[in-house]
Amino acid sequence: MRRERGFRGSLLRALERDEFFLEYLPTVDLVTGRCLGAEALIRWNSPELGRMPPESFIRPAEQLDLMPQITEWVMRRVGRDIERLLEADPTLRVSLNLAPEDILDPAFVDRAKRLLGAHIDHIEFELTERGSLHHPSEKIRARLADLRALGAHISLDDFGVGNSNLAYLLHFEVDSLKIDRVFLPDSRLPGIGTELIEAIISIGKRLGIRLVAEGVEELEQADFLRARGITAVQGFLFSRPLSIAAFVEFLAAKKALLGEQAAE
């Protein structure tokens, strides 16, 4: 209990002292080479604990009921960064992760509108099936509908990993499915079948939902996805998460390369 109180205090101080920062993981189109957007990923550089990977503090933050404060910090920072990102490319879509507590908070939609304002149509909220989201409810459906009415997009992250993702598709209107990396062919694990990922692709296409593959690290994986019509991808094959300055440079380099190709 004392350890939990100590970690809670560290997280609260991190929010007060602005110890968190964001990195942006690009989403790239396999066919055109364009950058379609980026996922905003929170990082923590603690003076006492050092640089903390997200898995070391996100789950404890959920258990300590601090995710609403952290999500608000992320939205405020994205709201500040997005003007700069849209100056670099006005077609970008920026995604950020939501915790179950966010969707269950009646004030969340108003908070999102206040912090993301006029650019909310460039925002995609990503849901994962943890905690209260195991059981789709009318409250959650209404909250997501309110976000979509503002112009925001809704994505299901890690699709296919948990038990209730198919139930989400029955109950909620979503714009995108993110296919988890565990379904991609892996040269280190030869012989893994492709039936599951092809089933997910079939479901997405039948429902007219945008599909994004995450965790693409090998050319063979990119070729596999391209052959099946999945062109929006994330992964270290294309880029690691970048600071906002590095991401703007990434966008400029992409534009320059595409301009050279068009001129040839």
C-alpha cells in the first residue's frame, strides 16, 4: 500500500511538473508512400526513476485511477501540437489511446471538445478492450456516438486479440480496426497460418471499415499486407516513434521524395 501511494505521488508530480512528453508513431500508406497520420504515444522522463517505458506506468496508473488525468494531459498536448502538424500536412489524422475510465466519464466528450477544439475532425480515439469495455453498454455507445458527432474518428486497437472485439462491431460504430502484430507472418516463426488475419481482413472489408496493420517490421510482412489490400501500416520498418520536431522533418522528407517521384 505504501509503495502504491508512493508511485501515485510520483505520477501526480509528473503531471504537475510536466515530466511527460509525446512521441508520434507514423502511419504510412504502402502504395503511395504518403504519411497518413500518427499515433500519439506518452512517455515519462522521471528525475527520480529515469526514463520509464509506458508499460511500467500505464497499467499502474489505471489501477490507481489516474488515467483520466493522464488522458487529459495527452489531449491538451495533442491540441497544442496539432496546429504544427497540420501546417506540415493538412490531411493528417492523429490518434490517441483512451482508457475505459475516459469513455465512462460523462464529462469526457465536453473535455475532448474543449481541448481539441476545431481540429477534432483530425483526431482518432483508439479503444482497447480492458476493464469496463469488456461489456459494451448503451452509455459507451452514446459516448462514442457523441464523439463521432463532433467529427472525431473511432478505432479499435489490437483487434482480434481479446474476446469481445466482435461484440464491439455489433454494438459500436467504428471507423478503423488496428490489426495486432501477433497476426502478421513472422520469419522467425515459419509455418504460422494466415487464416486468422485473412478472416479479420474479410470482416473489415465487408463492413467497410478502414484497416491498419501495426507492428510491421519486415519487408515480407509489408508485401503480405499489400497483396491483401491492406495499405495503412505502422511499424519500425518505416519509422520508430518520433519527437514532434523529428516527425515534422519526417513529413517534409516524405513530401520531397514524393515530389521527386512525381517529377520523374
